[in-house]
Amino acid sequence: MTESFKYAGNKGKGGELHQPASDTHPTMTTAQGCPVSDDQNSLKVGTRGPGLLEDQVLREKLFHFDHERIPERVVHARGYGAHGYFETYESLEDLTSADIFQRKGEKTPVFARFSTVAGNKGSPDLARDVRGFAVKFYTQQGNWDLVGNNIPVFFIQDAMKFPDLIHSAKAEPDRGFPQAQTAHDNFWDFISLTPESMHMVMWAMSDRAIPRSLRFMEGFGVHTFKMINAQGAEKFVKFHWKPKGGVQSVVWNEALKLNGADPDFHRRDMWQAIGQGDYPEWELGVQVFDQEFADSFEFDVFDATKLIPEEQVPVKIIGRMVLDRVVDNFFAETEQVAFCTQNIVPGLDFTPDPLLQGRNFSYLDTQVKRLGGPNFTHIPVNAPKCPMRHFQQDGHMAMNNPKGRVNYEPNSWEGAEHNPRACPAHGFESSSESMSMSGDKLRYRSETFADHYSQARQFYISQTDIEQAHMQNALVFELSKVEHLAIRERMVSHLLNIDQTFAKKVGKGLGLKTMPKAAEAAQKARQDLPVSDALSMLKNPPNTFKGRKLGILLTDGADADLFADITLALKKEGANYEVVAPTVGGVTLSNDEFIPAQQVIDGGPSVLYDAVLVLVTKDGAKQLAKIPEAKDFVSDAHAHMKFIGHTAAAMPLTKAAGLIDKIDAGWLDLESTKPKSFVKQLRNLRFWQR
Ligand code: HDE
């Protein structure tokens, strides 16, 4: 029922407040708690002003509004967070004394935030970019932050280069664009002068950089860390997050269109999945290895531009993370969460990786800038959920202040509660660095970091033909936006060290008249690294439509039985659907059942869905054939290799979209395909043969 509208601000004739405080609406107050009598009108001299400086209610309201923004993160500004838990599968006491890994089945609360890197807070979700994958574990021995990415390696080897990398990727400083894109001169200029970035560039140009959903991404700790058990025995570990729903990406043309159709595609997807009880879930795995392996491995395990193939050191699954609660308040939690790589717990330790060492400084530093002072651990999302006892005090916005007289140590005061002491037995101990840590002070890049191409090549040759073609296309797209020919050529000169055919295809795509010479390599690329199937997404398909969405284009009079059977089959699969209709008011099916729509045709393009179904009457199809967006709905689905369910009645639309001779085995005729087998087909996610 619509309420008749009364202008709330008018205090003249009949001017009572639109919604005064009542049993259902408590009295509004200022931040100081003073009850407010009128939230519509400032204090004035007479009925038409001027305003009075004395109006403390207006001044407080504007003052607070003026200070609502805090600096956005210098990188990873665009992000989305959720709460959940981590469940330990079995005790890992042999490997680590970390409290979180001691007891089988124990659940530890977590907060996870996923992000893009380059774009600002308001940039679109489907930018081609690395995704941040940061998890804060609130363990009984303090917060452990595993601040990773969805790509297992990084662009650079030494923290010294991070500001340069990020400056080059972000908007160019003179013009203030492009936003959230690496397709510009500065980025490729820097990259083509930084051969160590080549491995990561291969990942960034693959479809990993355009995930279908935050729920369908892998996560990686990237650096090598250490685990230490109670006896002091150390092992190296690399962390992996494996999504239970499988890894899946969109295709580039889809990403471009998604950014227009729904710039919030990823955050909306996460919000909806959690709201529907389809909780995003990942398993945590570790690659465990010792010094002996590290010494014999082809590359330096402290070089963050290298990974250890899973075929060489398998990933041991040790637990799972389930995200089951959206935030109550985006700013308080997702915006104010402060991840710090240096937040680790007893039983874990860092390694000398020069990137990690730099990060351990940077994250703490950045939080002070963003959150305004040293007390950001007092903000609930950052506060440990175990007791904290120390003698730190005061500072901006101090919330949790110690009681009593004692604020130093050693002291001779009684009283255990507020008078803590360090504990050599259980306190955090750094691992014993037995490696040669002596020497002259040097600014030096170890020779063991000098191979920049071998793993880039290994990644490329491990991809399927389709994935390789997407990488070629991505490079052609990006470098075609680069204005300077010399930069394009310099990039191709690196590709020649990775794979000749790859380089030639990109060179051809760029219309290079002559191919450049291969870049001079500090170390020649090895040709003997084997294909690693674990590096390919398409070789490891999820084989499920669970958590995916079918877009059903409906018109009045559409077959009610078919609609019921298909939506039931989707439910059994754990999948969703949305109805797209000529008006958002909905449609009436053949049995007079009314079905509300979630999208009107131009608001629900097929890029929003994993597959589509055109369930219409012949007349309905004829009407749709006149609507350009309806034609795009099917032609985009076709172009993006999606499965398209249809019936003979849909033909006028198919014809108008120019697809009548293009119908292939990815078009599933619902008159001959049973709804159950239709949904079974959808498990393949795309009809790549198209
Ligand atoms: Fe970050 N990074 N980073 N980074 N990073 C930040 O910290 C930095 C690196 C990553 O959701 C900042 O709180 C340096 C690698 C994620 O809040 C800042 C270096 C990896 C997030 C910072 C790196 C990451 C950040 C900005 C090179 C993957 C978002 C705001 C030495 C393993 C966390 C903030 C969130 C955020 C610095 C490299 C992942 C400035 C100096 C490698 C997921 O401190």
C-alpha cells in the first residue's frame, strides 16, 4: 500500500512532523544524546532566515558529515568483506604449535576481505586485475592475518619496487586516468623494463584476473612462511585457499559489459549468496617442505615471483573457511578492517623474502594513516577475541583503557589481572635463523632470483589452447591501448623468451611490421620445466552448476510446466535463477500463475548469468524480436559460449538476433532435453567448442 506523501519539511500550514517519535520510532538525539525536536529545519531568524551560528544541532550534523571519509587504501581500495569461521580438520601439532591448528573440529572466527588492487573505492568489480584475498583469524593466541592474493606469485621481488609498480598501474598523474586499468603506457612501460614481473604478467593476462565470483577464486599466501612445532622443529609452508565451488572466470568481452551492467557484480554476488544460505567456502591447504627441498628446488623459495608446482609438493588440506555472515555495517567492518602481514601467532614465522620483510613495515604504517592513530586495534573488527594485556596506553580514540595504577614493567605491584608479565614458555618466539645471516650491509639482488622467464613459460605451456588464446587476446587488448610503439615492441621482446609462437601471435595481433629481438635475459629460460596441470583452470573444471545462476527470459503465456520443472531441477542442483521479463511487473504463465520478474530486459543482460533460457510464446518472441536488448540477450549469450535453453517458440527472436544458422550443441532444445539433463549440461559452464 502506498502512503500518501506529505512534505516533511513544511512547518507552515498543517505543518506537524511527517513521522514524529512514537512507540515504533524512538526519539532522535544528537551525538551528545540531546533529544532533537526537528530534523528538517535549521534554526533561523524569522521564517526565511538568515541562519543562526548558535544552531548546535545543525553544526554537529554537518561537522560529522564533513568528516565521514577516511583515506581509501592506497592499493586494494575496492573490497568486500564477510564474517565466518575456520574449521581445523585435524591436529597439526607435529608441524606447528599454532593454537588454531591443535584441535580437530575447532572453529575459529574469521573476517575475510576480497579486493581489486588498482582501482579506487568506486571502481567496477570486473576490472582486469589481481584480487586480494585477506583473512583475519581471531585465534586464541592473537590475530593471524593471512594477506594474500588470488595469484600465487607477485610482480616484483623486493619491496623497494612496490611504490613504482603501483604508481605505474594506477591512473597517470597528469591526466587522472585510466581508472582501474593496466591498459595504458605507464604500466606497460614499467613492466617491460622489469623482467622479474613476467611470470605474474602471464597470470594477470589469463582469465584468473577476471573471476566469475569472489566465491570461485583460489587464494594464495604467496610468500614462503614457516611453521614451528612445540619442540622447535621448523618446516617451510606455502598457503593455498581452494574454493569448494571450483575456480571459474568470465570471458573478457563479458567483463567489459558486466562493468556497465552491474559494477557491483562481485559484491552483490557475495551478499546474495550469504543471504540465501549458500555460504562461500574454501579449504585451506599447505605445501610443506624442508630446507633440503629448498636447497634442491630450481628456484629460490624466498623469491615471491616463483611458485612451487603442486605436482612437486602436493597441497595438504588442513581445514576450511565458511563465510556465513555479511557485515552489519560496511564502513565499520569492511572499510576499517586493518590487515597486517606482521600479525602472526606463536607456531608461525616469516622468512627473509625481501617482499614480505617490506610488507611487515608497510601494513602497520598504512593503518595509522588510514585509521588515524595507534588504537585501531580497539575497533571491534580489528580487536583480538582473546585477552589482551599490555602497558600500551593513551593515543587518539583510546577505547579500551587499562584499570589501576600499573602502566610499566618491571613493577612491584600486586594484582594479577592488570599486571601481566612476558611468558618465555608460551610467548611468540622467532625461529632460529640458522642460515648465514651475517655479512656486509648490501643493497643487492641475489643471483638466485635471476631467472625471470622459466616459470612464465611453464605457466603458459600448462594452459589449454583456449586459455592460451585468451592470454594472447588480453595482451593484444592491453598493448593496443599503449600509445608508444617502443613499449609494445619491448613487451613482445620479453614474450619471445617465454614462447616463440605466443610472441608471434601477439606481435601479429598488434600489427608489428617486424618482430623485435628477444630481450636480453639475465638467465636463459629453461625449456625443461614440465607442464603443470594444476596451473590451468579449464583442466580442473568444477563440474557443477551449484551456486551459479540461470537467466530465464519469460513472456506472458510461457509454458508453466517447463518453468516449474526447470526451476525445481535448479533447486536440486543448488543453483539459482532470475526471471528477466518485458516489465519488472512480471509475467503470467500458461496456467495463469503469476511470476514476478527480477529484471527488465535492458536491466538484465545475459552477462549477469552463467547460462540462459528463453522460455517464451511465439507471439512473445515476435515482440522481443523488436527489442534490441532482447536480441543482445541471446547473441551475447551465444558469443560468450553460454548454454542457451530454448524451444521452437523462441525462433522469431533467434532469427532476429541473426543466430538461426549458428545453433549448435550448446543450444539445448527443451522439447527434446529433459530439465534434469538440461541442468546436467549446465555443469560444463560453457560450450567452449563454439
Ligand atoms: Fe599489499 N598492501 N603490499 N600485497 N595488500 C596493502 O595495506 C604492500 C603485496 C594485499 O583487504 C596496503 O591495509 C607492499 C603482496 C592485500 O585490507 C599496503 C607490498 C600481496 C591487501 C600494502 C605489497 C599483497 C593489501 C594498503 C610489497 C599478496 C588488502 C592498505 C612489498 C601476497 C588488504 C592496507 C585488505 C594492502 C603494501 C605486496 C596483498 C599499502 C609495500 C605480495 C590483499 O600496506
